[in-house]
Amino acid sequence: MDQALPPTRWTIFLDTFFKASVIDQYLPSILKGIVVTLEVAALVVICGILLGLTLALVRAYRIRAVNILIVILVDMLRALPPLVIILVVYFGLPNVGIALSNFAVLWLILTLVLAAFAEEIFWAGITATPKGQWEAARSTGLGFTQTLLFVVMPQALRITIPPLTNRTIAITKNTALGTVIGVPEILNQATTATSFAGNATPLMMGAVAYMVIFIPVVTFGRWLETRFAWRRA
Amino acid sequence: MDQLLDQFFNLSIMQQVFPLLVKGLWMTLKVCAIVIPVGAFAGLVVALCATSQSRLARILTVPYVDLFRAVPPLVLLIFIHSGLPFAGISLSPFQSVTLAFLLNNSAFYGEIYRAGLESIGAGQREAARSTGLTALQTNIYVVIPQAVRNVLPDLLSNTIEVVKLTSLASVVALPELLYSADMARSITFNASPLVLAAAFYLVLLWPVVRLLSRLERRVAA
């Protein structure tokens, strides 16, 4: 019964992508990668959304010069591939005397990109709030800032939640770009381990790690979308 | 300031690497010309499965879409390009990129089309069928055109993302725009080629981003 079976396609597949000894050996480094990925992701989400919200609020004051700057900045960050910006900053800045760690570069760029998209989404929410809301609030004696913060924003936030969640998920997934500049996140750990082990199991572990982190988030985003659904006629 | 200009906007270096980058741009456009139509079509198929009458098709598309929306495209690309060879499947960079983008795009476009298809009331379908159109004709002539129109901004936004994502192909050494620029960067020890590549992307995508902002505002209004 327990004679050695000749290798079948199935066992070759298992040996290539799910080899137990490799899993044992490299689990710690993948876990380390998960911690780094989660750290970058948390920092990017918090800073990016706050910065985006701030930009949108500033834009609401409609100071022409400031708004032109914001629009140009946001447009550029929306049009450029994040990997291009990361490489420009990572390889360019040290030569002009500014040395940022690879972790800092990844955090900075993803934060700016998320802020740009978040600003657009918040701004869309602010402009979608009917004019009557502004007028009613102002006529009760609220100031501009009070109206913006206590009347318009609470309504605007509601419709921004689904698109903002989806955009945030998409940009958080870009933490994988850190591997190109050597940030020791999941993908970086996985590719390093794969080349050491001569076996694709660590890559599979990395992919599984991303699934474990992001499938719940994606499902949550989908749920939010139906929960806050507002049908465009 | 001079140092900054020299490091990021060195005109003589830019001039030197311009032909190389134009070549890279062509490759980027070639990749786009393949992955966008293929992804958009595959996404439509996924969406039709996700909203079809068949329970099995609906159940199967959910994990497919969730899986490829959850895995970052770069992870997928590296898995295909450096993982599959261990299983005896070696793909060229171009093939790896095409396959990775097909899987990723079909999931993302699929979700967008699904939202569009679901926004079309059942009455449309019933009315079309009662005039004698077949199920296929109903989809092609009645449901899909309206669905696409409803989600046009989202489709455009996703297409911009796809064009930007093609820069990932540089990681598997496909000589597209970013790869060419980064190669030039490592030869000249200067970030100007990367800035020039960024300028190419801006010229390519800025008008589309502007158009998108307008479209989004019009739909919201």
C-alpha cells in the first residue's frame, strides 16, 4: 500500500507550488513581509485620505490660484503610473542631496496618489450637494466654514464612501510596487525566497497572503457598494 | 537649483535618449492595443456570466472576480512570469504580460459591466423579447448598449488604469516605455530619462483624465 508512487502531474504540481518543507522554511519571512505590507498600507490609507479630504476642503473655498494648483497636482498624479513616480523620486532625489529610505519613498508616493484620487472623490461629493443646502444653512446664520463642515460634508461623505473604498483598496494593492525599490514587503520576500529555494512555493505563499488580506476587503467594498447604492437614473 | 535641473531636466540627456523612449512608447501602445480590447471583451463575458440565468455560471464568476481583484497585478505578473516556469510553463515577457492583464482586466471590467447590466430594468429585456428578439439579440441590441452608456465613466477610468498598469511590464523586462527609461537612467546615472517618460505618459493620459472629470460631472448632475 505505502509503496512510493511514481510522480503524477498532481504531485509535481504540489511539489512546485505547495512544498511543505519550503513552506516551513520561508513562512517567517513571508510573515515579516505581511507586517511591512500592513504597515505601509495603514500609513498610506490614513495619510492619503486625510490629505485628500484637506485638499477638497481647501478647494471648496474657491481661491482661484490655489485651486488651479490643486487641479494640476491631482491631474498629474492621476495620469502618471505610480511606478514611474516611485522610480523618479527614488533614483533622482539622492543625487540632489535628499536621501529618503525606500520605505519612505513608497509611503510618500502612494499617499500622494491616494490623496489625489480621494480629493477628486470628496470634491465630487461636495459639488453633488444641492445648492439649496448651502443657502439654507447660510440663511440660518452659519458661516461658510460651518456650513461646509456641518451641513455639506456629512452629506457628501455618504456618497463618497463606496468609490473611496474601492479606490483605497486599489491603491493599497500598489504596496507591491515597493518590491521594485527593495522594500521588504510580501512580494519582495516571496521573490527572494523563490530564488533561494529554487521552488515556486514562496510565490504561491505570497499570492495566498495577498488573497487572505484583500479578499475580505474586496468583499467588504462590494457590500458597501450595495449598502450605499444610489442609482443614477 | 542647477543640480536639480541637471538631475531631473537634463535636456541633452533627454535628447540623447529620446529615440529609445519613442521605441518604448510604441511597445507600450502595442501592449495597450492588445490588452484593452481583449480585457474589455473578456470583462463583458464575465459580466454576462455573473448576471446570467444559470446558477452555476453566477456562482463560478464570484470567486474568479474576487480572486483577481484581490491579487495585486504585479504579484500576478511575477507569479506568471517567474512562478510558472517551475511548473514547466515558460512564457515570454509579452505573453506573461498579456495573460496577467487578461485575468486582471477581465475581473475589473467585469465588475463595471455587471453594475451597468444590473442598472437596466427587467422590463427592457422583457419588452425586447416580446417583440421577437432572441436572448442574444436582446443582449446585443438592447441591454448592453444601455448598460455601457450608464457605466461609461467607470469604463474610461478603468482604461486609464490599464494604460498606467502597462508600466508594470518593465518589471519582467518587456522593453516598453518605463523599461526603456529606466535602462537609460541606469546608463546615464540621471533621472531625466524617467522624467521624460513621465512626460510621455502625461501627454498620453492627461487629456483622457480631463475628459473623464467632465464625464463624471455630467453623469453626476
